[in-house]
Amino acid sequence: MTTGTFYVGSRLLEPLCAVIPLPIDQLNFLVCQLFSMWFGHIFRTKMSPKTIPPYYRHITEIVVGLGLSYFCFGYQMLHMFAQSTMCYALMKYGPQTSRHLMVFVVGLGYVCVCHIYRQYYDYGGYTMDVTSPLMIIAEKVSSLAWALHDGSVPEEKLSSDQKAEKIKELPEPVTFYSYIFCFHGFMIGPLVFFSEYRDFINGTNYDKPNPSKVSNGTKDDVESPSPKDAVIKKCIQAAIFSVLMVVTPKIVPYDYMFTDEYLYESTFIYRMLYMLVSVTMIRSKYYTAFLLSEAVNNVAGLGFNGYDSNGEPKWDLLNNVNIWTLETCTSMKVNIDSWNIRTALWLRRCVYDRVPRKYGVWPVFLVTSLWHGFYPGYYITFLSAAFVITAGRIIRRNIRPKFQTDETLKQIYEVITFIGTRFANVYLCAPHCLLEFMPNLRLYWSQYFIVHVVSAAPVVYYTFINPPKKDKVEKSQ
């Protein structure tokens, strides 16, 4: 194995690595994001739907996207073309009754094979390779396949969400590859659904009334709002979190949780508090990536979501994280729903809404584990999270009502669930960072499997010892 030498992108900027303390893969990523922000401004202002036909906007997206793909990933970009083309062929020529399922399996399966290949040749490495855009493509092709399937289903069988996303015909190849390789979103997303992308290219995403202005109802009358304020805000936030990303690993390194000193020589309280701080700070690098990717898409004009009651434009369509809600919520479900929001929406539309309710959230967390890869830490994190959320639903249904009879009890419940959510979050996320099985097993052993034990108690009690009456359960649901 050749750990750390997996990157095959351009080495043109490698001399700058001696000046800028970034490895070449991260430097290339940053340069591509900055270029996309610059060109995105040109694309939005000089090549707007009002002046350029959609076909030429699609061609521009493809050409620039392919160029950046080659710069960042070299010959590995062929995987992006292969994965997307296989799925497009299935949508075009596959059996109508099952092509959506075939695309889901092939799109996700292609990512899984690449994860295994990378894990073998770059075990434990953090080099940014083509698996990141392949993960986004798997989301795009599967959601497109389901939208195409829903377009052939009677409307009375569809939810309101499915009705809004459905399409009647498979898009032409130029439109499809523009959707796959769009230069401002192919690297790390966030995921944009096809209907949203189509409206963005055609300019109909701006056809939303502004309550503070009077319109005569014509398309030419619709003023294209500027994303300037939203982009500046997100870039400032990304800069702050990027500083935390660099500084905090030196103060509270998460790999200290591997050590015998942490596992066997420190107190339980210290171990829990150290995990709380260290794993919480790890989120700063994800916040940086999420915010920067949102800003890049907004500059290009993608992400507009109408106007608020004051007539101010909202650029939150592609927001991928709700930081305040995530850090202050009192429920693991809300916590998870506030993280990687667009992927969570994909999982809901393509998995949760498509399987029988009796399976609950387990298929969702199994799919997201496969989507991430095959390190044992992913499966420990996501399957444990499914168990904790299942327990949380039982607690909310059976225990929470007992605290709603008095204002003081309500506040006590809120404090307990707030603290519990903070510790449950880092406890569940730690394996996602440590990756390997035995280190995570030792880590959880040092924590006495506390979150698993606390979650198991209500599950066992209300399932086997004192199950609620059937009519009471039905009313609560």
C-alpha cells in the first residue's frame, strides 16, 4: 500500500505548498473554489438567462466543470463520466418498472467500489480524491431516476413533495451532463435536485413574487436579486471556522483519544468533557466546507429561495447546515436533521419515503453508511445513531408528556435533553473520526457505553416490560 500518494490531480501549484501550509490536494480544491466564485459572478451577470439561451449556459457549465475536474482529479475524472453515463443509459433504456431502483443500486454501488479501492490503496488517508464528487453524483442520478419514475405514476399516489419534483421525460444529454458537471457544485455539492437546477439554468428560479414590490406579471419585469450579502456573510463565517479548523487540533487533538493516558489514566468526567470539546471542534472543518460551497453556488445564482416578509431575498435553498439549531437543539433527530441537510433530504426522498414505515430509520442509516465508505467507524456511528433516534422517539412519546404538566418540569426536561444531546452527538460522532474498530471499541469501553445503555433502557422498558396500550400509541402517532 502507498498511503498518502493517492492524489493524481494537477501538481502545477505544488511550489506554492512551501509558502501556503496546505497539501496540494487541498490547495487545488481552494483554488478551484475561488476560481468558481470568480467565474460564477461572470456566469450570473454576463451569461444570465435573460441574455444567454439555456443551451449555451449548459455548454458553459460542462466545459468549465470538466476543466476543473481534470485539474483536481486528473484521469480519475473518467470515473465521474462512467458512473453518470451508466446511470443515464439505465434511465433511458432500462425497464420502466425498475429503472429507478437499478440506477440507485448502480450509482451507489459505483461509489462503494471506489471507496473499497481507495481504502485498500490509501488506508486512513485524507487525500481529496474523486470519491467526493462520485458521492454527489450518486445523489443526483438516484434522485433524478426517482423523479422520472414519479412522472409515470398517477398523481393520487404521490406526496406533495414528489409531485413537485417529478419529471415526465429524461433530460437531453447536454442538460444531463450540465447537471452532473456544473462547475460550482460538482466537487462537494451541496446536492441540488434536478428541478431546482433546471429552474436555475432557465432563470425561472427568480419567478417568485417580491411582497415589497409591485410586478406587472411579466418575466422581464422580474429583477434578479443579488446574492452579495448572503455570500459575504457565508465567506466571513467560513473564514472564522477555517481558523478554528487550524488552531483547535493543536489544542485538543482528537487522536489523543487513542492514547492509554486518555483511555485508562484519566477520570470518566475528564474523558467525557475532552470528547465534548474535541469532537465539537472537529465540526469546524465541515462548517468551513459547507459554507464555502454554499457561497460558491450563490455567486453563480443557484440557491435563491424567494423573499422574506420584508422583501429581502433569501439565498438559503442550498443551505447544508443550520449551525445554531445544531448546537442548541434538545433532540438528536433535530441535531441530525440540521447537519448535511441536502444529503438528509436526498435520504428522505429516495430511501425513507420509499420503504415501509415498519423499518423506521434503519434503511436510511444503512444507506448513508455505505455512501460514506467501509471504515468500521462509519457503521458504528450511523447504526448507533439509528438506535439512539429510535430510543428518542420512545422517550418523546412516553416520558416527555410527564414533564409537560408544569413550567418548572418543562424547563428541567429542556435542560436534561439539551445536555444529553450535546454529549450524545460527540459520543456518536467520535467513531466517524477515529474510523477503526478496535480503537472505537476501547473508546466506548472507557465511556462505559453510556449512551447505548441510556438509550437501551427506555427501549427495553417500553417494548418488553411495560409496552403502552395500542390505542394510546396510535393516538400519540
